[in-house]
Amino acid sequence: MDTSLFDIPRYLTALPLFQEMTQAELQRLATGCRLREYARGDSVFHVGMPCEEFHVTVTGQVKLFALSSAGQEKVIELAGPGISFAEALMFTERPYIVSAQALTDSLVLSVGKAAVVREIESEPRFAMRMLAGISRRLHGLVHDVQAYTLHSGTQRVIGYLLNALPEDDLPGCGGVPAGAAQPRSISLPVSKATIASRLSITPEYFSRVLHELADAGLIHMDRRNIHIPDTGRLASHPL
């Protein structure tokens, strides 16, 4: 795409972090933003690089990951469209502690630290929104640790499938009765191996759980496409 035609201030208004900013504030912030295109497999940043900006995936999919001393990869997060990352680290004066790689052709908006600090100094409410966003990310990380330590592999896979649905499609949400049959379909955005690493299970175990759920009639699989005949039944599956 022609990135010169991309309306950065307008895009920023669609992100929760910036929704309450005035047009003048958005225009100032946009001067500190950079829009970059990445091909599949390109590095967005890597461990040890200076962290002077945070990022938002506009289109595509970005993988945040760490490597063990033995070279084993652990996926920390999968950042799809509208997901921001590296906000907290940007304020620590430390380099990146994880790496980021485009899993598909991706468009990433990077917001410079200097522009963010300028807005924080001029508008305290913006600082509060930044803190709220960072707190949500911390809460998500704590939830992940709890899931890895307290939930079975099957629970993690079911949780992933349900979390991949729009919020209004979840049982009991958006006017959907908890006991109603709600057929939905999702497409796995990345490889099964990547999702398995994100869930802290092996790819073989991830595939086995999917097949067990399919045998139980809870899902139907067609390559990366997964049809869920009844989201309520999947959510209440005995484990």
C-alpha cells in the first residue's frame, strides 16, 4: 500500500489509548509516529536494541518471543491488528528484552517516546490512559501465568479458541444467552506450532487436543479453519 496516504491521526482515534485526544493533540502525536511495512519473517526489533518507541500492529500479525540459551523459542504474545506492544518497556530506559517478528506481511505503526512524553507532560489524562493500558497488559500476563500453572492443556486450547471469537460471540455476552447454541467459525491466524508455544504446550499436544475436541463433536476442522457448532457447549466441556 501507499503508506504516504495513510491517515495516522484518524487511525489513532480508533485505538482506546488515544480516543479522548483532541485533533490538535493527535496531529502533534502523529509527527512522532512512523509507519513501516514488514514482509513475512522480517524482524521488527530484537533483544538488545534500544527501545525508544512502542508499536501497534495495523495489519498482519507480529510475534513477540524470547529464545533460551539452547535456542528454544517461547512465544510471549501474538499481536494482531489494533494490538500495541512495548509500551511499558519504552519508559524503563532499557533495551528490548524480547524480539518481535512479522508472521505475515504486516503494517506496524511505531509511536516515538519523545512524542508520548510531550503529551504526558501537557495532558495528565493521557498519562492515566497510558497507565491503564500498561495495567491491562500486566493483568494479561498474570492471567497467562495462572493459566499455565493452574489450567490443563485442554483448558488452554479451549480458552484460546473462545478468546479468538469476538467478545459479543462469547456465551453470556452481548445478549447471547449462556445456554444458546451459537455456531461460529474462526481461522487460526498463524501456525499451530506458534500457537502451541504461546500456550506453553507442544505442537503435538495442541494437535491432539484439537482432534479430541473434533471427535467429541465440539469443533470441526478444515486446515486452519475451525467451526464451533455450539460455543456454549465448548465452553462447558468437562475437563
